[in-house]
Amino acid sequence: MDDKTKRIAALNDLLRTTFNPAAGRVVVTRGIQALHPDDRTQIFSLVKTFNAFTPDNDPYGEHDFGAVEHNGNKAFWKIDYYAPDMMHGREDPSDPAQTVRVMTIMLANEY
């Protein structure tokens, strides 16, 4: 894994593990929002502690996708990269000054 990929993975991990607004934005779908608050909280905790990255679910080593399961609900989380204007994608997400990270948490059946 090269230095740029390691930097991207570290920035993605920072957002995923902290939900810190300074690291990016976290959005949830209607399906996640409709869950009981306790189930939602548990799914968020599972996303934050996820570390089961493999070549199958993380082929580029960026730590930008994962799946968790709680109480019969399978949820996905995915991190996308945008330019600061939020109108365009970002080709070099290793630069946090030029990249807005958006992590979407959704039920698998909403994908």
C-alpha cells in the first residue's frame, strides 16, 4: 500500500470512528432513521468499531466501505469524496483541505 492510500485510509478511519464533523459528514438513509433509537445507536457503534477490512471488501485499501449486522438489520456504510463545492467528485481524496468526506449509512435493502 502506498503512502497516498495509507493517508486516505487514515482520513476515512478518522471520520468513521469518530463521526467528527471536522473529518467529514455523516448521513443516514430513511431506513436507518426509521429504526428504533437503540438499534440505530448500536449500528453506529458497530460502524465506529468496524475493522474487518479484507481484500474482498476493501480492494483498494482505502477503508471506504463496510457492512455490519445488528438485530436482523444488515447495514452498509460507504465513504464518498467531494470537492469543497460539493458539486463534483474529488479525484485525490488524500488532501483533506480539498476533500469533503461524506459517509452514508444505509440498510442493505436500500442499496
